[in-house]
Amino acid sequence: MLKLKIFLSLFLLITFYACDKLDDRELLVKNNSDKTVYSIISENDSMYSSGFYYEYQEGFDENKKGDYDAPFIFQKIRKGETAANHDRPRYWDNYFNRLEDKQARLFIIQKDSVDKYGWKTIFKKNSYSKKYLITIKQLDSLNWTIEYNGKQQTYKG
């Protein structure tokens, strides 16, 4: 009986340490502009690369959407606010290691554009106010905070 208890204890201990540790780093966006903005992180130059935005992809059939498929809720980042990016990967090191150029893209979209055109058009035209190319090393040096000042022009991919 003692051997069984020792075996179970060792098994649980090894299992616990073999699990991935929670990556609690968060990509923060500090809005220093005069506008309310949103942020989107992507693996490449298309804002679609995240699985969070499937309902905005061209050809998406609303009828095939399941009851459990809630739309992604974009978080407003108001003037002077700092907010965590909510479409982040679970494990940052794995995420950056699988990127072809080891750079993520952070898109900033102004709320005025979303109000005028809607999310479907924003995604279709890959329209944004600013795109940052960032490596994990750069994020470490910036303390995981990207500052948006709003002085950039609007881009269309």
C-alpha cells in the first residue's frame, strides 16, 4: 500500500511539472491618440489570420453559424487608456516560433472607421490606421506595451 501511495504521489508530481505553465504575459496597447481605437493581433499581413474573426471572412454563411459561435467582442481603447489585446495566443513563445518571419502584426483600427464602414468592410479591405511589426524580443524591451499616438495615416492592404 505504501508503494502505491509513493507511486501515485510521484506520478501526480511529474504530471504537474510536465504541464505547460500558464503564459500570463499580455500585449498592452496604450492609446495616446485623440480617438477611440481597437487592436487586432495577426500572424501575417492579413487581419484574418486569427481564428477569432471567422464571421468577418468573405463568404462566411451566417446560416452555418452554431448557437455556441458567439461573435468576437472588440474592446474599445479610449483616449488615454491602456488595454490588453484580447485575441492573444495562449503561449507567446510557441506563437512567435511558428511565425515564418518571427514577427507578429498588431493592427490599430479607429472606431470612427468601424462606425462608418463596419467590421466586414474593414476586414475585407484589410483597412487599418497603423500596423506594427513586432518580435518577442521587442515586446520584452517595451515591457509588452505598444503606444499608439494616432499620427499615422490610414493604410489599406
